[in-house]
Amino acid sequence: MPRRWGLIGAVLLGGGLFGASLEDSNHNACNSGLGQFGQALGESVARHCGVYDAVFYVGVLAAIIGVALMVVVFVRS
């Protein structure tokens, strides 16, 4: 596997960690008891929490894929 995949993995890892850490506090606030109550009261709050959760989970997924790519490149080289 070419080394460029290792670089792509590093970029995915960095971007994923950045995105997940950027929305971590919003994600936690939305999943708290008060956040759940706020989502039940307002459609706008629920929509924003959906975006925060999506960015957080896509960031986590990108970081996992990035680590996997880097490990595969390291093992095969």
C-alpha cells in the first residue's frame, strides 16, 4: 500500500480529532438531561443538537479510519 495512504490517514486522524473535540462540549450538553428537555421544547434546539451530534460522530469515525489506514500502511511497509 503506498505511503500516501499513511498521509491520508494522518490527515483523517487530525481532522477527525479536531472535529470531535470542537463539538465535544455541545454534544455533551445536548445529551444531558437539560439538553434533552430543551430539545423537547424547541425544534431549533433539536436541529442544532442534531448538527452537533453529526459533526462529533463523523469526527470520531474519521479518526478511527485514519488510525486504521496508518496501521495498515505501517504493517505493510
